[in-house]
Amino acid sequence: MNLDAKAHHPPESFFRTLDSSVKKNSVFVKKLNVLTEQNRTKLVSDLSSLNLTKYIEEVVHAICSAKLKMQDMNCAIHLCSLLHRRYSDFSPLLLKTLQASLSQFNREDKVSRVRIELRLLGQMLVLGIITDQKEGFSLLHTTLNNIVTNDKDKLEFLPAIVSFVKHCGEDILGVQSAANRQLVQQYNLKLPTIKILPKEKTTDFQRFGKRSIRQPLY
């Protein structure tokens, strides 16, 4: 549904049936700043009833700047998927915001922030929420390269790389998780794979993992 969202965006008449009040839309944006899995149901309900057309830039900023924990990521991804399917400008604004944040990687960045943004970027690409795949994967490539190059001595950002590989490794790097490898061996299974990148691009991304991690990933 994410991949063909552009063909199914609602007409303008649909948004006129939704609540456009400044107060309710502003309250919703503020709720996104403290986005958690516990309030997912309420956020989804609010999103479905509001006309956020004039607030998409604020929505994107709130999601990207929210102090997310890893257990809240599925909620954030769910909301991004719903927003992408309803608002045509959500995807480009999301990519633009992540570009502004990740392309300027420096040693003063917090590991927790980089870990969340890397996973968000990776999963937005895998799920087709970021539609400009060329720019999106270019940003991912640049970010990983910057981390590996600038952090090769202290390895302070190693947890961010490990987390990225854990959650996006199979789809982007072609690295199968230990749990799935065990299932394959135990039950003689052949698990389906998603080929998002050409083999040569996948190999290119794999090099970052090999340069930064010299032991089993997970």
C-alpha cells in the first residue's frame, strides 16, 4: 500500500470532511513530541479524524525530533505509513528532515539519536514510505560512511550500527539474523527475501558493517 500510495491519495473533498481546527491539530502535533507505543491507539484515532494538510511540516519535525525509544519505533513507523498514504507531501518532507539531521553527522551527536534516525531511515526505505529511493539510499550510504570513517578509533557509535543491522540488515545488507538462520537450519526452510537493491549495491553497504564490526552482529 505504501508503494502505490501516490495513486490512492484522497481527493480534496475528503479533507473537507475532517476536523481542521487549529486547536485540535496543534494538540496532535504536541502529542507526537512524546510519541510512545502506549499512546499509539489514541494517536491513530486522532490522525484519522484530523485534516493535517497545513501541519505536515510540523508533524514531520515532531516525529523526527521526538525522544523515541526503540520500543516506540513500531508506533512511529505505523504513523508514518498512515501519513504517507494520506498526504502527498509527507514523504519528501520526511526525507528532507532526515537529510538535514543525518548528513551533518559529527562526534557530538548522541548515539541514541543516530540509532533511532538510522533505523527510521532504513525502515522508511524498506517499506516504501520514502519514495525517492535514490536520494534516500544515497543519504543512508553517506551516513554510514561518515560514522565508520569518523568513529573508527573510539567506536562510540557502534551500537547505532549494530541496531541498524539488526533491524534492517536482511532487507538492505542481505545479512540474515541469527534467529532466522536457526529456523532455516532447524526446519530446512527457505525464507522469502526482499530484493530492494541490486547485488552490487547490497555488497557496498555490507562493507560498512565489515569495517566497523569484527565479530558476530547479533
